[in-house]
Amino acid sequence: MTWKIRCEDIVTTKPGVKKRSGSKQSLIRPSLASSCPSDALSIADMNRHVFVRNGYYKGMIVAIKTINKSRVDITRSLLLELKKMKDLQHEHIVRFVGCCIDP
């Protein structure tokens, strides 16, 4: 199960860097957004902002999406879908690294 990630393997702040907070305006500007080590990235698109929680997994920056489900049934079809997402690689598609299923 190469898609399965332990939650404790994801670091929400860069090791050795003190966490700073930025204003929404500084997160909007691409030159500042890439250097701001906050826990949210902003994608600005015509007055619409999407903030994504991020972290570090094995040295690479990853987006963290929380799904509020009390129970997840790991069926064969779900396992096949996770494998397909893990194997999919394209320059215009965000790469699926894995998911945490720990409570």
C-alpha cells in the first residue's frame, strides 16, 4: 500500500524555520507567496482566493485536504482507485502522494 501515509510523517512547518504569519495581501502576490513559510498558500484568480493547508512529507511540500468522515471502508474498488491516482503522472495534474487513514 504505497498510498498509505502515517500522519506523524507529515510536518506542518519546515524544520528549523520559525513560523511567520502573513497578511492575505502578501499571500496573494506570487513573489511573496513562494517565500512565505505560513501554513496556507493562496491561489488568486479574479478576486477569488483558495487557501490550501500545506506540510512537508519526505522533504517535498504537499497540500493537505481533510475529509470529515467517521468511517472509511477500504474496498477493492477503492484500493484500485487509489492505485490509479498514485500511478497517474502528468505535468498539468497535481500528483497524488497518498492519504492518512489514521483516526
